[in-house]
Amino acid sequence: MSASVAVYRNVYTEDRFKQAYGSDDDARGSMAFALLTSVAPIFGLYTSFFPVVLYMFFGTGRHVSTGTFAVVSLMTGSVVEQLVPTPLEMNSSSSETAEFEAQRIGVASAVALLSGIIMLCMFGLQLGFLSTYLSEPIVKAFTSAAAFHVTISQLQSMLGLRLPRHTGTFSLFKTLASVMKNLPHTNMAELLISMVCLAVLVPVKEINMRYRQRLRTPIPVEILTVILATGVAYASSLDSTYNIEIVGHIPAGFPRPRMPALHTLPEIAGDTVAITFVGYAVSVSLAMIYADKHGYSIHPNQELLAHGVSNTVSSFFTCFPSSATLATTNILESAGGHTQLSGLFTSLVVLIVLLLIGPLFYFLPKMVWVVTWLSVVVLNVDLGLAIGVVFSMMTVICRTQRAGCSVLGRASNTEIYRPLENHSKCYEVPGVKILTYNGPIYYGNRNFFREEMSRLLGLTPEKIRSREKARKALEKREREASVNTVV
């Protein structure tokens, strides 16, 4: 993702990514995120099944639902596009298309395999403490800004445009410029479908949020929209009449185990590290949020093991990288799920889709919307996260280096001590000077601590040396005086 590369790709769309972590339909969302990853929709269903079952046995987050996640899918899609770009002219024969899809999912599965291995190595080294540096502001800013990337990447699909996709630094602005330049070529049929979907989805979402206390269950507007759009596309042959992209064939049943594209591991290593940390950051942060809400604790190192096993094993079943999913986790928690057994019911729904319902999504139009934000928006997802983490660590270092030192005084007739500079009714204990330093003491702030302590005690090194010199001189005179007295 370091170089800026333009490749041709059929871009599809997903449901709105919400900073508020609203609801989402699991089967529909997983297929949309598969398209975001630049692989066929069926692989999204696989990724919403195998990791869920594996995490159920190893994870410590009782409310966490794993599977496809927009940001991880977008980053994986960038890797797939770089290694297996869509040819400018590709023969439409089934054999060539199948080979092309096999190459793409091979790369995506290799990313999942390497990501799982990295997490297992981190578990072996007990590096779960690294989640400490992924502060809440970093995670919130990252996810909302990454959602803005997802939104822009899907904008061309809403307009029915087939444009080159840009990756690397400033890719968002290059994509936006490309969309603006090609606005005259908009497919009005796809734009109309997109606008109708938005006109239905947004108001109903607001109704669900505003009246969630009165509604026993939220209105399942996404799945209703999918069913209606699929029926209309089937009845009116929109794909052939207006050249609208549809999902196409979704095979029923389980995939055969397949080896990921191991020869690509050296090329994807750098990007996979970024994808791993993004997935782990979101998963642990989400698990901590619900653990705090319901009064239990999670174990970051065990989460490394759980997600490491999930990604490693599922990569052999043509799955791309998975992580905790915001929307589905919110649904499970609001529905009353309190253990990972709720994930079993989620996987059963996906299993039904895999075995029975999948082919019915053939005529589903490939469009709908996402949402919202700065380092990530301007630069790129992986680089933006790195900048956020480094900046957060720098602020911690700056705060601890000059945390401030105060003299404490005691409140009258109590054992309560407060800084004298802020509490005029407190007084110093005679003959005792009590200091407090508002931070940890370590090698980075030792000089500042020494200076502050000397200033508050009135004992600068110069004064100490002069007093020590005067004391030695006095002792010398006393010794000389005692010698003269004896003589």
C-alpha cells in the first residue's frame, strides 16, 4: 500500500457503516464485505461462519461477534488488487473467470493465514499488553475515518461507474477526483436504485434509533430492502436491460479445504501486519466496551489466541481476514445474548444461507451506502493508524515527562492532604515537607523531578553545595580550635 497504483476493478457496495454501531443483516453484510475485499460474495458467507465457530471456543468476550468487518475487508481488498488486478480486457469464459477468482481468494486467504500466524506469535510472546496503546480516541477516530474511505470507495458503484481504483497515500482524493471526472458517464438506473435504497434505509434507521425503547424488535429494513431489490431485479431483468451489476451465482454447500497462495507471503507481509493490528485493535476495544458495560473482564492475550486460531484455520476454507464486527455485536447484545453460545445461532443462520438460501441472492443489485473521517482520510488506513498510535504514545510521554510536582498540606482536624497551591485552607505539617508527583517516576523524567523537588524544597544543587562547603569549613575550624585548646 506504499505506492500509488491504479488498477481496474468492479466495485460493489455494502450497507451503511455506522459510527453508532447500529444494526446490520449478517448474511447480507458478509456478502457485501466480500465484494469490498474484491472476492466473490460466497467467500463472505464462509468468513461469517468458520471464524464465529472457532472464536466461540477460544474467545473471552461474551458479547463479541466475529466475522467480516468493513475496514479489514477494505485493507485486504487493497492487497488483493495489487497482486491480482482486474485485467483491462478479460475473456468472459467460465474457466478464465474461475481461475481469476481462485487467484484472488488465494491471496485473501494467504493474508488471513499470515495474520493468524502473527497473532499466534504475539500470543506466544504475551504481547496482549500492546492493546494498552490503542486508546479509545485512536480507535474511534480510526474507525470513523476508515468508514469515510469505505464510503468513497463505494461511491462509484452507486453511480454505476467502472473506474480504476487507487491505493496508497492520498488514494481517497485520487478516487474522488476520478469519480468527479466521470460523472457524465453515470448509469442512471444504478443511481436511481441507490437513491431509492437510501430513501428507505435512512428514515427507517432513524425510526429504529428514536423509538428503540418502544419497538420490541427493530424494523429489519436491510433484509426487506434486499428481498425487494432481488425480486424487482429478477422480475424486470435489470441486469440485461440496464446493464446493472448483480451478485450472480452463489454456490450452495461447504467449500473444500484449499491451500492459500503461500508464494505471495513475502509480498503481503507488510500490509498483513497493518491488517492484523487493525483487526486486533477493533476486536479488543469492542470486547472491552461490552465487558465494562456488563461487569466482567477480558484477557487480551487470550483474544490473540482466539483470533489467531480463527484466522489461521479458516484461511484453509477460502476465508479472508476476520475480526469482531461492530453491528452484529450490537445486535447480539441488544437481543439479550450473554455468552458465546449466541454466536452459535448466528453461525446457524449463515449455515442456512450457505446450504439453502444462497442461490436466491443471484439477482441482488450491488449497491447501497456507508459513512464518516483525518489522518486516515488524508493518508491511508494503515499509515493513519500508525500515526495515531505514535502520536498517542508521544502525548503520554510528554504528560509523564512534565507531570507536575506539588507540596501537600493537611486540612484542619483531618488526615486529608491536598496541594497547597489549590487549597488555601490546608497547612504544612511543621518540620515536614510532603511532596507529590502527578505521574510515574522513570528515567525520562528524573531530571525534571529533581529540579521540581529542589525548587519546592528551596534546595538547589548550588545551595546544597555551598551549604556542604560551609559545613566542611566549619568542621575544619572546630577541629583546629580543639587542637589549639589541647595544646
